[in-house]
Amino acid sequence: MTRPLIGLTTYREQARWGVWDQPADLLPTAYARAVEDAGGVPVLLPPTTPYDEAATAAVARLDGLLISGGADVGPQQYGDDPHERTVSWREDRDAWELALLDAADAAGLPVLGVCRGMQVMAVHAGGRLDQHVPDLVGHDRHNPQPGVFGATEVATAEGSRLAALVGPSLTVQCHHHQSVRDHPGFTAVAWSGDGLLEAMEADGERLCVAVQWHPEMAADAGLFRALVEAATATG
């Protein structure tokens, strides 16, 4: 059986390695390893112009799509002014990932959103974000400090696709200071103990699930297996 190709969206950042210090297209290795361990072949997708044309071409060759974590989504994408803590959004990545989601919808491609990916998927559907989670919950445990994940207890909705994949509850690894406020076309399917939305999924046979946490960092690999299995079925 041919292993499915899973597209992973990437950062475009100034980076240092060896003797080099220059712009690079990159993604933490944990994403690719999680896809590989689930039986897929990871393919990195850096922002590529013209976005709509390039997204259509990429999706035509892919079997599944993962919208990965990263910087804040630009608030202009959902009609808000920036919060003082909303910084360093990447207009190229926003445009690229929104175009990829357009193409994935048109092709019926399985999609998994991770952290920022969940937020992009909500905005793509016409939703909005809360730009600074501590304003809502009164603490910073979802984003404890730079480069550190916060362990968060999450409960899933009974009967949801997500619950079938990861169980009724689990401890997840979070690193986000924004969250989804509105999610048209998606059903809320997981929450942390402080009431914050932690996952959403679309109805229907197509896999279209997004989580606010980082499943590539912990034991909730059922999400990657589900993406690869759905990609195998549609590939």
C-alpha cells in the first residue's frame, strides 16, 4: 500500500544552523516524526505565491493536510484591531494557510489543525479569536513562558469523533495565548477545566478536526493515526 503524503505548513523565519544565519523554511521535527510514526510521509509546505494557484497545485498532490502551530493570526483576517499582546503575525503564512484550506475544502482533503492551526481554521470559516487568553481565564498556564509547554487537563465531548480518537479526557501540552471565540460550521468538542475551548470538529465523513494543544509532543497520537488513515482512504 502506498504511504499517503501529508502536507505540513511551515514557519518562514530567520534561523541559525552550522555556519549559517539566514531566512529558512522550518518546522519542529516532532511534527514530521509523528506523521512518519503514523504511517504517512511528511511534506513541508512553505508559503508559496501566488497563494491560490500554488495551494491548488499542492493539494492536488497531497492526501492529507496539517495546519501547524506558530505565530499569532493577523487580527485583520477577522476584522479586529490588534490587542497589545498580539504581535509578529505573518501575513504570508496567513494568506498561504487560508488558501490551502480553500483548496482542501474543494478537494475534500482530510485536515488536522494544531494550535495556531485551529485558530486559522476557525478564521477561515468566518470565526473570530480571543487575542489574549489570560484576559479570559485569569492565569497563564496555557502559555507559561517562552519555549515551555503547559500541561492542561482536557475533557472531550461524549460521542464526538475526537473522543473516539483520544478518549474522554487526557492531559495535553499547550502553548498558546490566543483562543477561538467563534467557529462557524464546527462543533466544540473539548474544553480545559477553566472552560477554554480546546478542540473543534466538522460534521460529516471527512476528517476535519482541530485542537488547541500540541499532539506531536505527547501521547495523543491517535490524531495523527486518524489523519493518515483518512488520507490513505482518500488517496
